[in-house]
Amino acid sequence: MTKTMKIAALALAAGFIALPFTAFAQTAPKTAAAPKAADPALVDAYVKATFGKAPPEWQERIVPDETLKTCNAFHNNVPSKEADAIVKRELAKVVYPADGKFLGDWKEGRKVANNGRGGQFSDPPGTVAGGNCYACHQLEKSEVSYGTLGPSLTNYGKDRKYAPDEIKNAFTKIYDSQAVFACSSMPRFGANKVLDEKQIKDLVALLFDPESPVNK
């Protein structure tokens, strides 16, 4: 191969090697475009389509109430005025026990806390819903598998001196969490009829009975 041909071959090879990088430099955007906000109407249509086979009563559940609409509008970071309005509105939904007693059976409450069934339109008739509390909280020190979305509840009653006002507050929080903290991530178990009064009483007992493993 002549010297001229070698130079030409090297130049051609260099061109092929540099070509992809040159093309990338020409086509790469100078600045990343900000993502567009999702169209609310498109999101609503998608959600409705997802639950398209659900019974009519379930279709109603996917429509946000006034509280959820407010929380969504502020991405759960609501100003004080809106937060106060939410707490006042949700507190009005709480139905306290007619007998004035908030403590049930902690052993039954332990079952409710460990039960993750219910809340699905495919549930067979007679399915008893649970609180699935371990999905977000640690309740017993011996528990090795639990979620951390919510705080640990170990020693819950002991740390609060088993005070009556704290017991009532716990009932309120389980019945309707937003009656205590606006835009709380915790489900509104009583207000949304996930748990009945007895189940909520049993959960309160799990938190406050001195013999409960929560307080050991």
C-alpha cells in the first residue's frame, strides 16, 4: 500500500470512529425540557377506565371528596386555613361510641391489625376487612417485618400514660385520620366504613391496654 493510500485509509477510519460522537453532539438537546403537567381530565379518564369493571358503588369511591380535592390541589401541603377547614369538616363525620367506651379487646385488635384482607371489589361475600396496620407501622418490638410510612407505635399507651383524652384521640384518628391531621396518609377507616365501631375499639385497646404487646 502506498503512503498516500495509507493516509487516506487512516483518515477514513478516523471519520467512521468520530461520526457517532459528532452526530450525538449535533442532535443532543442543549437543555432538558421541563416535563409537562398531566392533564387532569386525562388522569380522571384513566382512573375510571382502570376501575371500569368495578360495581357501581365502587365507581363512586374513585371520585375525590372535597377533602381529597383540596389535598390533591396542594399536594398534601395545605395552608393553615384549608387545613383547619379539613379538620373541622372531617371531625363532624366521626361517630363516637354511644356507651362512651373506647376500649375493646386488645387480642381482637391484634387480629384486626394483622388482617390485610378487604377493600377489593373482587372480595367474596362476607369478607371481613382488616386494618393491615403492619403495612405502615411497627406495633410490637418483636415484629421483624413492618412498613415505615407511619411512625412506630411501640409503647403507644405507656408513653401517653394511658390518659383518657389520648385514648379518645386515638379512636378519632383511626375513625377519620383527617379529623386530627389534614391530608394524613392514613386511611379514614371509620368514615369510609372499612372498619366498624367494634374493630376500632379493639384497635384502640391494642394501643392502650397495659397487657397489650404494644406496651410491653
